[in-house]
Amino acid sequence: MNHELMGAILKSSQWSAGAILMFAQVPVIIASSGSSALLGVGILYADILSIPAVILYWLAGKWRQAHRGK
């Protein structure tokens, strides 16, 4: 399943799927690499990378709502 479809499948808070997808990587990185001084930078990087994902999922949800009645 494409990740973009999650935004179309969720009935409310479509944008949250993008944020969840990006921030779910943080615990995996901590488990595999451990905590370091660069962890804060990595979380900030995940914040920045989540912006396009949030927008894409929000647009997919709006598209689903617009085409639901057709």
C-alpha cells in the first residue's frame, strides 16, 4: 500500500499520518544507533522532513472527501 493512501483512508486528521510516519523513525534510530549528542539535530531534521509528508497526506484526505460522493 502506498503511504499516500493512508491520508485518503483516514476519516479525520489525515495530516497526522505524515507526521506519524516521519516520527516513527526516531525510536528505530535510537534503538539501532543509541542516543548521542546529535539526537536533537536528528529530531529537528525529522520535523523538517515531516512538513512535505503532512501536506501530501492532508491533500490526499481532501481529495478523498471531494471524490467520495462521485
